[in-house]
Amino acid sequence: MTEQVVLKERRAAPRREDDRRRVRKDRELEAARLISEALFEHLTPDELVAKALRTALDVVQAESGSILLADPVSQQLIFRHSIGESIVKAGTAIPWDKGIAGSVFQSGVPLVVRDVKQDPRHSSVIDELTKHTTHDMIAIPLKRWEGEPIGVLEVLNKRGGLLDEDDVAILSIVSAITASSIEQARLYQDAKLAEVVRLLGDISHEIKNLLMPVVVGAELMEGELKDLLAAALKRGDHQAKESFERCNEVVGMVDNSLRRIQDRVKEIADCVKGLSTPPEFAPCQLDKVILEVTDTLKWWSGQKGVSIHTSGLGRTPAIVADERRLFNALYNLVNNAIPEVPA
């Protein structure tokens, strides 16, 4: 009788293994179906990340999960999205070589941790932030097609059991499709940005061309005004001098503003070409810069019923700064304040 039981068990074992494989295969196919459906919903990158994470939790029946994306500049993993009972605030950053997530990101190899407390790589900082205890977890790298990691998918605390290698197989499908989708979304955003940069280059070139006749016209107007003043003074019209000084002041303001616009347009054109003008620090007089700002804006502020007054400028010492950038900063500050002044 005992031999018959043993024989039946031996015969049933392969069937149970086959059944387990079929169940796992069905779960893998379901995960692939769910995440593939998300790709055809025309989701934004953030919506896609959220959908992928929800799919990951559903197919392995886990409590919580997060997707972290790498920031090469700061060398950190940034929590992009987090859902479940242990939610980490978006934007939370951890070093990309620390903790279990950092270890997986650096190695590019998935990791199953059945008892997080026993793993020396585990950092309790996230548990303290979320007020939730991590028991078991899976961390899977998100990789480009070339194999370079771009982030990590974390799944925590399986409901009614422990996360295992079968769950890794399922999550690997989700992570592969998710990483590909994130990369495609990034490429699309880069293409859009490249188009914006190209248009900026075209616009800056056109503005430069349109400004040239205005600059030349302002110079001609200044010359004409001088001739008119000389003729008026010969006729004994001394009031013309006051009018000329006012007009000449306006022409000077227009000329200075046009040249500043030309400088800014050149900056845009240089940026489009991949060139960036570094700050030019040199001694400059703060009161001179402030007076240039107020002189440029006084006509417009007057139209708005706003008077600009300065005091104590003669006592300001020389400072080391980029005079052009300082002018732009003060100009924008005053210019933005004028419409907000109560009438």
C-alpha cells in the first residue's frame, strides 16, 4: 500500500510541476496583455508609469510598489511613482549606489529578498518615511534595449505569501515593456524639444533681421532731429531745444533697448548652436545699472501712472558682477512690478 502511494506521488509530481508552469505562463501572458494594452491608450509618460506599476502589483498580488528613475546629474534614483500601502512621495531621492534598489541598479540583476530585515543592504529610511514595514520585496532593473539601466521597479510585501522567482519572471516582462515605453516617451520628448530649438533658431534669425532697419532708423532719426534743432535755433525758436532733448532721450532709450534685444537674440542663436556665453564678471557701478533700468522704463511706467524713484545711489560701492545679466535681472524685476502697483 505504501509503495502504491509513493508511486502515485511520483507520477503526480510532474503533473503538479506542469500545472505550476502553466499557471506561471498564464500569469506572464496576462501581465504582457495588460501592459501592452496600456501602450495603446496614448498615455502620457507619467500615466504610463502609473499604469505599469499598478499592473505589476496586480499580477503578483503585492501591497505596494515604486518606480525609481535614475538622474545621471545627481547620481540618484528618484521615486517617479509609488502606489499601495507604502507610498513614497514623488521626487524623493536616494543615492543610486545605496540600498537594495541601488544594488540592483548598479548590477543590472533582479533581486528577491524574502526577509528584508536580514539584508544588510536594506535602508530603513523609506520605511520610516512611509510608516510602513517592508517584509519581502523584489527589485528589478529597468533597462534600455542596449542593456543600460535607467531605473528600478520595486514591489513590496506579497499578500498571502512571499515573493519568489516566479514573480520575478512575471515582473521581468512588465519591467522590460515599461522601460521600453519610458525610453520611447523620452525620445519623443527629445524630438519635440529639438523641434522647439530649431524653431527658436529660425525665430531669432528673423528677429535679428527685423531689428536691423529699426536700429538704422533710430540712428537716422537722431541725425534728423539734430538738423531740425539747428534750423529751429537759427530761426530763434528756443522752445525747440527742450522738445529736442525729450525726443533725443526717447531715441536713445529706443537705441539702447534695441541693442540689448540684439544681444539677447544672439544668446538664443548661440544656445541653438550649442554655445553658451559664460558670465563676464567685472567691477561695475550698481547705481549706473539702476539708472539705466529706470531710464528705460520711465516712459512706460508713466503711461501706467506709476512713478519710479531712486535714492541713495551715489553711496553704492562698485561691485563685481556681470553687468548685462544684472541689468536684465533688475529690468525684469521692475518691469514685472509696474502692472501690479495699485492705480
